[in-house]
Amino acid sequence: MRPAVVIEPDPQRRRPLVDLLGECGFVVIEAGDGRGGLAAVRTADPDLVTVDLSLSDPDGIEVCRQVRALTDAYVVVLSARLDEIGRVVGLEAGADDFMATPVNPREFRARVNAMLRRPRRPGVVGAPVRGTVLCHDDLEVDLEARTARRGDEEVELTRTEFDLLATLLAHPNRAWARDALLRSVWGSNWSGDTHLVEVHVGNLRRKLGDDSSHPRYIKTVRGVGYRMVTPARV
């Protein structure tokens, strides 16, 4: 069974999450505070972690950041307030998704199952390839090792950021609509907010040192979404 960690201070909210993840095939470790949750993540090597933003000392955002530094597990941030600021901050802290509490059981199971169905090796169409390595200018993405390098420097990416970059690289001439990227990267039946794509593209650009106004790697296609920049010919 897959390990999961639930970091939730309220026992009445924690119990349904544990039960739902159990139904999804996880063995769940519970933590009522951030310190206990981080300790559980260190020892359990989980596939999925839920973090409630109402945590304190450290707060939910800091816990999320530390979880992301410890693992490439899928991270779902939960909050009683599903507002724009909370959503953006949670995603920028390294979360893969953001959901309101109390969670809707059907939606929660669907989103978790969609994460687990994500292809780990996107189809390779049209990109220059050496073995399992996708190449673009000085950027190299190794699908087997799940590593990304820019020149001699390794770029640390989350699972979602890696999947997003690999998908764009695998189809370098395609202009991806945001909802198409959402379905491809997050899951074929995904019904989430396309704002997820925008935030993760922003995070990806920042880590690549890319400038959206003068992009080297990822170009915004107005009214559509994103595609890879055509490398300059020498």
C-alpha cells in the first residue's frame, strides 16, 4: 500500500481525510501539528501529503515549504478559505493542489486518483531526444532519472513542475491551451481550476531563470496558453 501523511490539527477534520485516503489505497500516518507531520514525512517517504493552512508554529505555508524540501510527494494544501491569495501562496509554497475544507469526499477521491494516474513518462513527439533525454537549447530533461539540467546546473523541480516541463518539451511546437495542459499533466478527468497551470508555469519559469516578457524557454500564447520558445538557429 502507498504511504500518505495527513497533517491536520483538528481531529474532526483529520478523521475523514484518513478514511478517504484509506479508500484510495493508502496507509495513512496522522499528525496533529507541523513538527509531527514533518517528522512523519522524513520517516515514511510518502507518496502524498495533505497540509492544512491553519497549522501554527510552524504555520501551514512553512510546513508546506519544508515538506516540499523533504520529498517529491504530491502535496495537497487544505484551507477553510478558498480565496485567491491563499490558493496562490499555497501553490507557490510547492503544493500540487489546493482544496477547501471540509473536503467534498467525491471530489477529494477524484483528485487524488487523478494524481496517481499521471503518466510518469510523457509521450515524446518531435523533441530532439538522446535516449530518454529531451533537449531544448541548453535545457535537458531526463525522463528516466526525472532530472532537469540547465547547462551544468541541475534545476530542482517538484513532481508537477517536472511533468509540466516534460509535457511541453515532448511537444515543442504545440501551443497548449491551459485546460489541455491541466488534463494532460493533472489527469484526463481533471476538473480543477486552470489557475493551477498559471501558478505552476510561473514557478517553473522562476526556477529556470526565464522571463515571461522575453522568454527563452516557455512562451505565453495570448488567448491560448503556452508553448516552448523556438530556439534560435546558429
